[in-house]
Amino acid sequence: MDDLIFSINNIQDQFKALSQRPADLPQIVVVGSQSSGKSSVLESIVRRSFLPRGSGIVTRCPLILRLTNCPLGDSRREDKDFGALDETSKLEEWGEFDDEEQPFGIDQIQNEIKRRTAKLAGENKNISSQPIVLKIFSPHVLTLTLVDLPGITKVAVGDQPEDIEDQIVDLINKFIENPKSIILAVIPANTDMPANDCLKMAKRVDPEGERTLAVVTKLDLMDRGTNATDILTGLCIPVKLGIIGVVNRAQEDINKGKSVDDALRDEENFLREKYPDLADSNGSAYLAKMLQTLLIRHIKTCLPDVKASFLKRLEECRSIIDQCGTKVTDERACLHNMIGAFSSEFQDMMSGGFVDLESVDLAGGSKLCHLFKSLEKELTCVDVCKKYGNEQVILAIRQTSGPEPPLIFSERAFEALMRPLITTMRLPSLLCIQNVAEELREVCQKCLPKEKFSRFPKAIQEMSTVVEEMIDTLSASTQELVTHTIDIEEGHISHSHFLKFRNESLKDILKMEERDSSKLLMPFKGESNLKCRGDVKDSDILTPTVQDKKHVMIIGEMLQIYYAVVANRVQDTVVKATMTYLVNGLQKNVQLELASQLGNKLSKLFKEDPTVTLRRSQKEKEFTALRNSLKELDMLDYVMANRIEL
């Protein structure tokens, strides 16, 4: 099942090319304190000396170690340009760094790690979170991936910062906090287990020990008369993945040139002699097999969660890419797209395309319908007789009479009372137009393609300005026309509407005599609020005669009839003028006006914010990496399903 490990490595490569960490992936993280024997453990697994040695912090960057079992005759050897490498390297094993295909001999890897470490972390003993990726191809290793981290230290030395311990702890936590990681805790056998910093860190992120494997080093250096049986059988370290004891080369062995192979043979002999019952489940060879088994099992377990995480991130990337939009290569076409999107949305809202069943608000065409209905109600549902008092009407009759009182009724009195009523139609009519204009502004603001073209705020702002100016201009011309209409109604009051009234109701009123006083009820109900000069008594002017009462009744009927006619005519004119000049005028001309006014400002309108350009580029690369990673995982699912069936 090496395919599982290869696929996870390929996914990591996808994201490393973007200089970012992928979502949490299954991996084995090697942690331990300085001088705990981490390097010796890794070299025992590789079966070669390849890691830098020295005092203090030697591992100063995360080292992602990818071991690939590559048998002799493997196709991966055929096209490899080994250059100056010796024949042994060509036949046996070699290493590669990062995305480079240049092969390094095993004996060259140590110096190359030192060089890359110095480049990333400096010449002093500082650390860096930037990883070094080392691939080793060999017929002697199991396919496996491990992450080696700087050893925990307590004291800053030389030019190291005072918070070096905190920096190392933070770096380790970033890796072991990944819930899909396996923690390989390297612990010297001759240390106080409960007080071990490495175990404490592992327990903090994995309190049940379900993803922690302990490697106990330096079994051969325990005090005389003691052994590690209790430790190796799990009585001292609370971890569930197992505890494996190893015996590595001491520094003296390394100085004397003792090979790793010799050390492995000595380790096996030591375990057979000191721990015969535990020898088969301990040692470096067993550790390598166990790590591969655990990693493969862990990858299988984590695959559904990894896929779900990648799918979620893929959708997030797609959403951000959509927000950023495509790169503009044709500015004029982009302007036309913006105008088209605005116009389409505007027409949709004006034709009743706005539906929100969770809100009682109206918008667009439905709001205009409501405004027009409100105007109709305000103009036509007026009781004219409540606007004047009877005394005011009588006074109007008296004041508009010549030397002789009117024979039937005073047309001048009627006109004097009618004109103020027509004037009252002016304010609600103009206010209705203003409300329509305000609604058009709100609709236009909603229809501006702000989300789709958010990276062009200048273009959105200019579009808004042009549309606002159009609405102001069209609204002013509409108000002017309605004002003229009401002026015309005030300027000339026709009497042709009263022909029917004269033929019917007028006769009935004129036939009434004084004895029918109970029927001679003057209709006006408003307050008069009249002020008379001191030398004229109210009763002299305002006391109505039978003829006055008839006259008042006739004028009341005529005012009601004529007001209803004018109110309907004004309301109809307001609606038609508003729709024709303001609403339809905006719909018909807005695209042409926008194209005309903005067409000469293209370079200013579509100058993209550099941060948007950078964000789009990053997310497009991440999207590609995620899509390729999901293909890799789908292929794994297919392979595993077929193998299960077999």
C-alpha cells in the first residue's frame, strides 16, 4: 500500500509549490529533546548516516523525510541523470531535495542539509519554520514519510534569542496539533518519564495517547541493576500506539566509524540478550515496519475527513475566485457586461422580480404600484364639504356678488372655492414623484453589480453617479410637467361637467320652498374661522336666507363633482407622466447614457487593486492544487476498493 503514502506526498508537494501548508494531512511527526537520539533513530530507519551532527541545536528547520523503497531495476532509476555520482550510488541509493531532480549521493546529503539550513535559518543557532524536503530512494528502506523537528532546549546559547525554547515549542505544536498526525515521541530510557517535556507536549494535544507512539532510546545506557521492562510494557508511558525500545550508536561509535548496519546487528544482539521476551517487538527494524503500518492505517482512516476538508476548501476558493472575477483583458467589454448586468437586474425588479416572503417590504415595480395607489386614495377620497364651513361658502357668495345677487348660483363663488381645493393636489402629486425617484435610486443601488465587480469600486461609483444624475434630471422634468398640469387646472375651471347636474339635481333644489326647511340642509361641515370687521355684525352678512341655503347646496354638489373629475385627471396625469418620463425614460436610456459617459474613462474605471490580482492568482493556484489532490484521493479510493474486492 505504498500508493497511499505516495499520494499524500504528492498532495503535500502540490501545496508546497504554493508556499503554504495543506489542510491537515496524515503524517508522522518526530519530537524529542536535544540529545534524545532523534537523529540516530532516523538513521537507523534509513540504515545510513546522512544527518548533520554536532553540539547544541543541529536540526533547526523541519525536515520532511520521504523514504521510497526503490528496488534495483526500478524504472525510476532509468532516466535519472546521476552525473558524477559513483557507481554504488547509481545502483543502490540516492537523495533529492524539494522539487529538484538533481540526485545527491548519501554521503553528500549531510552537507546539503547544512547548506539549506543556513540559508533558511541563518548561520547562528536560530530556527525556521520553513521545511526542507528530502527524498531518499533506496532498496533498503520501507516507503515512509516522517517530519523531524528541532529538539526541545531549555537554555539559549550563543546568539540564540532568549525565547528560543518558546519558538521551538510553538513550531512543534503547529505539527502535533494536527489531529491527523502521528506523534513519534523519542525518549531516553535513562530519564524521568513523568517529567519528560516531549511526553507532556504529546499529552496536551493527545490526552488519551491514541495517536502517540513512544520510542525509548539508550536502553544500553541505563544504570546498572535497572532495566526498561516496565517502560517497554507500557507501565510508565500512557500511549496507545505502542512503545518500542531501540539501541543506537553512541557518539563514540560514530567517531570510531561504526556503521549503521553494525549498530543494527549489535542492537538485535542486545535485545535478544537483555529482553528476550520483548526482542521481536522492539528494535529499529521493527520500528520502521510499525511506522509504515501505522501510517498506512492512519491514512485510510483519515481519507474521508481529508476529502471533506479539501472539498470545503475547493468551494471556498471557487467563491473567492468568483468574487475576484476574471482578469480584465477587454475593458470596454467589461463595461458592457457591467451595464448589461445592471440593466437586466433593474428591469427584473421593476417588472415584479423582487420576492421576499420573509419581509413585508415592497421594492421596484410593486413599490411604485403602492405609491400610485396611495396618491389615488389621497386625492380622490376627499370629502370636499369638510374643507369649508357653511359660513365661508355664504361669505364667498356675498363677496363675489355684484349689485344684484346671483339668480341661481354664483359661478365666481364656485371658482373661488374650487381653486384652493385644486391647489391642495399639488403637494401630494409632487411628493409622489419624489418618492418614485427615491425608490428608483434604491432599486438602482441594489442592482449595481457590486459583488460581481467588487474589484472595480471606481466603476461602481461612477455608474451610481450617472444613474443618480439621470434620475434627478428626469424627476425634475416630470415634476415640471405635473406642476404645469395643476396650473392649467387652476387657471381654467370649465362648467361642462355640470350639465347633467343642472338637468336633474338643480331642479329638485330650486323647487324646495321655505316650508321644506327640513330638507334645506347646507352640506358643509368644516370650521369657518372667519374674522369680521368691527363695524359689520355677523348676522348682517352670514345669516342665510332660503335662497342662500339653496345656493350653498348647489355649490356643494358642484364642488364634489368637479373635484372628483380634477382629482382623477391629476392622479392619472401624475401616474402617466411619472411612468413615461421618469421610469420608462430611465429604463430606455440608462444603458446608452452609461456607455456614453463612462466609455471615455475605461483606464480609470478598471484599474484593479493589486491585492485583488494577487488574491485571484493565489486562489487559482490553490484551486488547482486542491482539484489535483482530490483526483489523487479519488484514485486512492478506487485502488483500495479494488484491492478489498480482490
